[in-house]
Amino acid sequence: MSSISHSVPLSQPKPNLHKTLFATCIGNALEWFDIAVYGFFASYIAHAFFPTSDASVSLLLTFGSFGVSFLIRPLGAIVLGNYADRHGRKKALLLSINLMMLGGAVITFMPTYASIGLLAPLLILLARLVQGFSAGGEFGSSTAFLVEHFPERRAFIASWQFATQGASTLLASAFGLGLTQILTESQIQEWGWRIPFAFGLLIGPLGIYIRRHVHEPASFAAMEPEAAPLKRLFGRQKELMLLAIGLMVISTAVNYMLNYVPTYATKNLHLPGSVAFTATLLAGVILTVVTPLMGLWAERIGRLPLMWGSLVLLIITIYPAFALVVNHTTPTTLIILVCWMALLKSVYFSTVPSVMADLFPIGTRASGMAISYNVAVTVFGGFAPLICTLLITATGTSLAPGYYLMAMSLLSGCALLRSQKRVK
């Protein structure tokens, strides 16, 4: 049985809250920044790497590659989550951020289909697979790292996992809005879409440096690691994983719906790209600011009221919100829809990481969270843009995304009902 207890001092000083947050969340931020940028600039990427005579088919291929890359996330969760539970959170976090940078570099510098032909989309898909694999282990390892360092502040500190996703959405939206204002459409198409990907590469080295200089959580360092965490998970903790997956369903569905907004707004609602990026920019502000505030509030009133309140409001209001936009399509109605989704997501999202962490014991926490999170993200998030595009095409109505979110809210409600005894 492997052990790390001899390599990490048990008398290590109390970790600095801000340094720990930064070291942990920067990888999560890089992951979601690249995902958001890929979603926001999907139409440009489609033209560069997946050209066809039919623009809709080209876009479907792009979102297909976006979704397919998520299929490898559960594998990354299994491999990197198991690695984190057996050999340490820190080693897993360093490995995941290095892999994320590798995938980002390939996308940034890849020649287009016009230059190298079929090799271009194949290598783009490979890059997305590498990123998907690394992202598979990021959430479980980093959330376990945070919660185990500061168990007394778990609701607040774990909420930063999703606050950084909001910050990444904000930054990606700022790039989208800025580029549409500064560059012409042809300039964005030719080279401008690569700028945010290149910026993402600048974040990585800083994250690697910071992560090299943090310690393992004392609670993890003091215990003998599980010899076979996966065997225990799939043998005795299957129900816990199902509950964790269910809790994540609506969170990830709303998140990827926000990534889908620029395409939805321009292709289905025929609004300017600048309007869509303004809406997602405002959503990023809400997610970044409101999520940690809700984490603080959860420490005072408990997590259940926030979770149930946001779920009920989603079920009741999401269809009328989409109907308002479809029947009265203006920049204002789109912004109202996006900001409302972001607000409800912030309330629910703030509580989910700490609740998932509480479901699993330390010995299987990184693996359990990583696998549950990535199964939910893969099935209900990564393919959300593709599913919504297909639903709109099949039904002939732009209201289809609203139906999808209502269904996901009900699934998460069922999981929360079964998990209530573990949530305070």
C-alpha cells in the first residue's frame, strides 16, 4: 500500500487562505476559460477547422467536437482522481494544469483546414481530448484540497470553485465583446479568435509555480491512503456517486447553456454578436460576485434553503423567460434571460461543491467527486449545445433550450431530496 504520510510534515503551519484559493482555483479558471472561449467562438472555429458547404453542418461538427471531448473526462476523472487519492492532491493538480496547457497550445497555434487539410480538425479534436482528460481530474482534486484545508469554512471556500468559472466566463466574454468592437468580422475569422486562447497560455505557468509551493492538507497527509479507492467507490459507494451526479445536473446544464448563448443569439434569434457577448459578460459578473456571497450566506442559514429556492425558481420561470425572448426578441430580453439564469445558477452552484465533498469520505473523496462531476458534465453539459441545436432543428422552436433546463431541474430536485440528510 502506498503512503505519503512520511513525505508531508504533519506539523505544517496553517495554510494561507488566499494563497490556497489562488493555487487551487487558477487551474479551474484556465479550464473553464478555454471551454468558454471555444463555445463563444464556435462559429469561427467551425469555419477554420470544420468547413462544409452547409454552415449548420459545420457548426454541428464543431459542437460535436466540443461534446466528444467531454467523453474522455470520466476517464480523466478515474485516472487523475485515483492518482490524487493514492499519491496526493498536489501531484494531481500539477499534472492536470500541465495537460490543460498542452491542449491549449495546440488549439492556439494549429493551422487551419485550408492549410493542412484533414489533419487540422483531427489535431483540434486531439487537443480537446487532452484538455478533457486533464479537466476530468481537476474538480475533484482541487475541491478536496480546499475542503480538507479549511473544513470549517467548506461552504464558502468551495463556492470559489464555481466563482472562478464565473470569472472565466466574464473574461472570455470580455474578449468576445472587445474583439467584435476592435476587429472586423474577417479579421476575427482569420486570426482574432486565437487571441483569447493565446492569453490562456499565459495563465498556466503562474498556476504551475503557485501549485508547486503548496502543502497537502493535514487531514489527508495524516491518513494511510486507500489501497484501491475505485474498488471501494464502485463497490460500496455507488449510491453516493449517483446522488452527486444528480446534484450536478442542473448546474452543468445552465453553465453550458450560457456558453451556448452567443451561438443561440446569432443563429436562432438573429441578434448581433456584440449583444450576445454583452449578455454573457454580465452573466460572468453575476457568477463571479454572487457565488462566493451565497457561499458566505450558506454558512449562516444552511445550504438547503438556497438549493431548494433556486431549483424551484428555475422550474417555474425558465419557460416564461425563454418565451419572452423568443416572442419579443430584443437585446434587453436576451440580457434579462441570461442574467436571470446566471443569478439562479450562482445561488445553487455556490453550495454544490461542498455538498458533494460531504458525501464522500477523505479516502475516496477526490475520485468520487471527480467521477460524479465529470459524468454529469459529460452527459448533461458537454453535449448541451449539441442537444439544444438538434432539439431546435427537430421541433422548429427556439423554446427547446427552456424545456431542456426544466427537465434537468427536476432531475437535480430528485437527487437533492435523497441527499437532504447530509446537507445542513
